[in-house]
Amino acid sequence: MPFPRGKKPSVTAGSKIPKLRGKGIENQEEGPQVKRSSSPPQGAPKKRTAFVDLTNAHKVHISLPGTKKNSLKKTQKKKATSTCFVLHLNITLPSLCPSHSQIPEEFDIDSQHQEDPTLTAQYAKEIFDYLKAREEKFILSDYMSIQPSLNSGMRAILVDWLVEVQENFELNHETLYLAVKVTDHFLSVAPVNRENLQLIGSTALLIASKFEERCPPCVDDFLYVCDDAYKREEVIAMETSILQALEFDINIPVPYRFLRRYAKCVSASMETLTLARYVCELSLQEMDLVPERGSLLASACLLLALVTKELGGWSPILVFHSGYEVSELVPVVRRLHSMLTSPPDDKLLAVRSKYSHKVFFEVATTPTVDLDTLERALK
């Protein structure tokens, strides 16, 4: 169950956050089932801040006699330069805006937000076309053949633990998805020991937090949730190894971004979108879905949610914006349906518990659509 925003979970003094569930990963003792928290117990060392002073406010400027006039001239010169720059932007920016003439009016979902600069309506279609093109660079295969110490069950347990950490730190969902992607890409090129699997996952979440979060947790926070199983030097060394293995390119397209975009195409309600998010987050634990493109996986999750809510199938506007016909989604939709109807694993309950809360409309308790109804929708 997620914690209310602004309120961190309390931890009894002297208690410890349980380690990553080690069933099948390493010989770890089962600790008390205490909710993980980013807040240290009483008496724990004070955490450092994530950012240093970025304003240079600590620097003292001393005015010396005879320099006031020169300083004034410099200030006026800076203002003039700044003004010229603003005028230059006002002239050139409109010419950079892409034309929406190529988008049919019935498929235009961005023109209504032209006045909102935070939504970048002028570039929205181009941005997602670019992300979809970048997916070609990040296609993975089943990499377990190069991991003699790991298996898909261990990976699923790690993802389940990352979901809990994401909830406790109140991180963005994009951060969770990116952390899983970073972990998979590193494991696809570097054989590791099972003892380092939690270190890799937590470090990947640290990297993703730096990329996605406005105020990411610091290294000490990740050491704390790992129950001090690793040292600071090990986390920093692993961060270096992961970034080098990924050639410092961590702008990996994640399905969550596409899911929100495609849900906007059909004006899906928050409950329908949350149901699709639940299916998508469950799919993170499935090794056989790792090779799927994020845009295709997001499309399949949304289609399954629409059919479950009896809101129709894959409409022409979704075909236009996603680039996928319903026939391309059928195999993944069937796999997702099988995932939902399979008995839940007692070791993997974080996602189901999370989406059983009223904050997420209790979508985890939504009955799964029967297979015959789904097959009719897919035809």
C-alpha cells in the first residue's frame, strides 16, 4: 500500500528494513515483514542533501573604491546582451515550430494545448516519433544464457523489490521503468554473481533517479534500503560499470511514456489508464516480455484495459499515433491475459498489493476479461 504523499513511514527504533527477499537468490534470513522506509531509525546518521548550493549565494562580492562605475557599465552591457538574445529568440522560435498540417484534424490531440508551454504541443508528435525510432537501438533478447548464476525467477524478485523501493521513496513511475531497463541492458552484456544482483538493481534505480527525479535520493538512502549489505564505494563502482556498459546512453524509451500518450488519444479515464498501468507494471517481472518494444507493450496493455472496461477496441486514432495495427498486438495481448489469469506467486506481491489500494482505484481486484470476449475484440 503506498504511503500518503508528504508522510514517510515510521520505523521503530532499532528495527531493520528487510533485505531483498532471498528465496532463490541467496541464503538470507527472513526478517520481520516491516515496510521499507526511506527514513532512518532514530539515532541513524544524518543523510546528506542531494544537491549542493547551485546559486553561488555563498560567494561574497566586495565593492572596491573606484570600481562602481565600471561595474555599472558591465551590468548595462550584460542587460543589453540579454535583451538582444530574447529578441533573437522571439524572432527565430516560431519558425522552428513544426507544421501540424500533416496530421488529420480528427487525429489531432495536441492543438487544444497550444497555449500551454509545459506540454510542448507543437513538438509532441515529433517527440514520440523520435522515441519510437530510438527503440531500435535498445532491443534486447533473452540474456539468461550468459548469466550462469541467475534465472528469470531471481530477476522477477528483484523487480518486485524495486517496486517497493519506488513506492517508499515516492519516485516517479518513469524512474521505476527506466531502472528495470537499465538493469536488463547491463545484465545483457555483463555476467554477474547472484550476490551482486541487488547491488545492480539499487544502483540502476539510483541512476534512473538522477535522470528522472527533480530531487533524487542520495547514495546513503540506497545503502539504507539495502540494509547496509554494500559499501558506498561498491555502489559508486557499480554505477561507473553500468554507465560504461551502456555507453552513457540511458535515455531508453520506456512503455509508461507511450501508455500515457496513447490513453490520451481515446480520452481514457484515470481508472482505465491505471488498469493499463497495472498490467504494464506486472509485465516488468516477465522475462519473456523483455524483448518487446516499449511502445508495442504499452499499446497491448491499453488494448487489454479497453476491452476489460468494455470501451471498444483498437480505434483508427490509436493506429495513427501508435503505428500498430491490432494484428501486431495480438500475441502480446494474449500473453498479458495469460499473465493476469495465472495464480499469483507468493514471492511477487508488491505490484498487486500496490494497485489494490484505493489510490489506484483498486484495479488489481478488477475481474479479468474472459478469453472469448478478448478474442472477439482482437478480430
